[in-house]
Amino acid sequence: MSLVRKFATVGGATLGSRVLGFGRETLMAAALGTGPMADAFYAAFRFPNLFRRLFAEGAFNAAFVPLFAKEIEANGIDGAKRFSEEVLGVLFTVLLLITIAMEVAMPWLVSWIIAPGFDVGTEKFDVTVKLAVVMFPYLMCMSLTAMLSGMLNSLHHYFAAAVAPIFLNIALIAALGYGLWTGADPLSTAWYLSWGVLVAGLLQMAVLYVGVLHAGMRFGLRRPRFTPNVKRLLWLALPAAVTGGITQINQIIGQMIASTKDGAIAVLQYADRVYQLPLGVVGIAVGVVLLPELSRALRGGHEREAANLQNRSLEFVLFLTLPAAGALWVISDEIVRVLYERGAFSTDTTSTVAATLAIYGLGLPAFVMIKSLTPGFFAREDTKTPMRITGLSVAVNCALAVSLFPLFAERGIATAEATSGWLTATLLFITLIWRGHWNWENALAFRVVRLLIATVIMAVTLNYASAALADWLVPESPLLVQLTALMMLIGLAMVVYFSVAFLIGGADASMIRRNLKRKAKPAPPLDA
């Protein structure tokens, strides 16, 4: 299967999840708006969700995949099973102890880490603590799911791991639908959502387990033992968790600061949900597929193939994220108004969320580039270098967020996160080139410049088109009319961007054919 087709497999499943996520956030905006219960739920959910993204999109994919793949090559499927059982025994035990400790310490965690701006003793603080207690076991489910996902990715089975997050959105949409149907108050709706998160975690874990069984891997739970393989995994996983979760770490820092202003956490969440669509579809797809492909190429000594994989991935990332960033900057107001402005979501809230979203959009290419650059380190079992770079970026994010929030509120936090993202991507790229781990292509650099030109032309066109359709996009227009206008703008942007990109040489037919026809070597047979 070609590299682009693998990206499309993961990206397509992720797209389905993100579209459902939009439906979820639309219902959330109507039911809770940016009121205190919205702040309470999002603050409580951010903590276990942070760990979900650290494990599922960071540590396990970075540390487990190369070791699991190496075990298959060295000792066959029996060795891989043994390694999986060793990891599962330790992981399950550690997660159980962490979950118990966190549940007991939840009031302290909320007051010092999750939402230090919430006043202790208020209803919002108490509700946040209770909701977090219900949702925190989601961490245990998702960490085990991440291990199963790593196994499937190593065996070149990408779809099940990509489709599993859909169940979170289905569960939360069901909870919100039930709340709206019964006329539940915001507090009751928040409780429905919290139990929905826990149910979703169990469903996702079950789906991945069935996927692993279908792939031919059967394994059980062993007594926890810190074998050399497990120690190596943990040695790689801790820095990888920090690196892979740079965006989420910066978000939790932003949430801590935003908790001092009513409604700010919800504003950041609504903006985050929109830019997570291209970030998830492109970034997660590239990160999930590139790591096992790059690990396989390097294990086989195919340095030229590894270099080609890295360049094609960066090419793919920028080809899709530059226009997305331009569109988010130009029509953020229109996007937010059509998606959210109804019920408890007011016109003033639209303006605030849109301004925040526009700034996040500028950071989007960097956030996705990080996903395509870190596998260059992880595939070589180097997780410390990206962690050091991430540490510097987090420090910059903290300094900027604290400095800018009093001046620009939520926009200041978004600016800090976008700046931190670009700093991380730049340092990762420079380090790979300096070490000789990235084969620089002048042709790629010229294509990127042309893609930037195509993006600017698209953005200018989109600006005039949105003004022409302004009467269709006002809140008083029927929702169907607003959706039609928004789809027309997005369609026009795609036509202009792709036409200009191909016309001036930012993309060409040979580039598409090269990516589509590239064949990967087959995965090792399970009976090896």
C-alpha cells in the first residue's frame, strides 16, 4: 500500500471522528454555552484527555512501535507476544495505582493543576472535582488502548486504531441528545457527559482488543516484571510522552491560566475543536503511519528510502495544512458562527472564539509538522533530544501565556501556543538536518514557496468571497442557508488553492503519482 493511501486510511477514519466531534461540540454549545458547567466539564475532562493524547499519540506510538517491530524481526511472533505480555503486566499495575492515587488526590489536583482559578468551596469547583473523579479511569482505558493501537500499527493494521475514537463522540452525542431531549439542566447534562466519557473508554478498548485478535495476536496478563525490554520501553516512553504531547501540555498550561476568567476555558475548547480537524486528519495520520514505516526502513539499512519517506511526509503535510491555516485566518468568524452560534452561544462569544481560532490557525502547520518530524528521532530510539526541545518550548509558552493573558485574554494563550509550536518544529527540523538524518531537497523548498504563494492567493479570494456572501451568513439566516454558504466558501478555497498550486509548480502530477505508486515492503508474516 502506498504512503499516501496509508495516510488516507488513517486520515479518513480520523475525519469521521472529527466530523462527529463537530456535532458533539455544536450540541455542547447549545446546551452549555460558555457557562460555569461548560467550564467545569471541560476542565475536568482536559486532565484525563491530556494523558490520552500523551499515551495514544505520543509515548506508546514512539516507544512501543520500534521495540515491538524489532521483536517481531528478531524473535518472530512468539517474541512479540511475550514482549506484549510483559508490557501489559507492568502497564496495568502502574495505571491501576496511578488511578487510585489520582482519585484520592482529585480536590488537590483541581485546585493546583486542573483549574487553580476556580474558587475552592464554590459549586463550580465542587462539580469539577466530582466530574473528574468519574472521568479519570478513562486514562486507564485509553493507555491500554494505546498499547493495542501500537501493536496494530506495527502489524500495518491502521484502520481499527484510527476508527476507535469515533466511539467517544458517539457516546457524548448520545449523552447530550438525551439531556436536550429530556430538558435536563446544565448540571445534569455535565453528569451525563462524564459517564459517557467512561463508557466510551471501555468501548474503545474493546474495539482495539478485537482488532488485535483479528490480526492474529493473542496474549494474556502476566505478573508484572521489569524485564530488560520493559525497562527499555519505559526509558524511551517518558521523554516521548513529553515530546508527543507538546500541544496538549501547552493547552493544560493555558487552561490553568484561563481558569482565572469565567468562560475562558470553554472558549479555548471550542476553538481547539475546529483546528483539531485538520490537525487530526493530517497530523495524526502522518505520525501514526510514518513511525513504523520509518522504523522498518532504518532497521533494513535503507537510508535512501527513509530520507524519501521523511521528505514525502513533510511535502504532504504542508500541501494540506498551509491552505487550512489560511482559511482559518480569513473565515474564522463565519466558521464559528455557523457551527456554534445558537442556544446559549451568543454573538459576543462567536467573536471571542473566532479571534482565538484565527491565531490557532497560524500555528496549525507547525503543530502538524511536529508529528512528521518527531518520527525521525523516535525511529532511531532517540526520545531525549525531542524532549529537550519540547522543554524549551514549554518554557517559552508559559512565559508568553502569563505575559499575554492579562492583555489579550484567550487570544494571548493561543498566541503563546502557536509561537511554541513553531519554535518546536523549527528546532526539530534544524537538528535533523545538522545530524545528517534529513536529506535536504532543494526541489521541496521551491515547492513550499510556491505553496505559500497559492495560499496567499486563496486567502485573498476567500476574503472577497466571504464579503459577497455576508447576507447568507448572518445569524438570522436559516441554518441550511448558512451551511450552504460556508460550503461554497470552502469549495471555492479548494478550487483556487489547488488550481494555483498546480499552475505555478507547488504541486504536480508526478508528485502525486510518486506518492500514490510508492510501495512499502510487506509486513513480516505472523507465523514467522
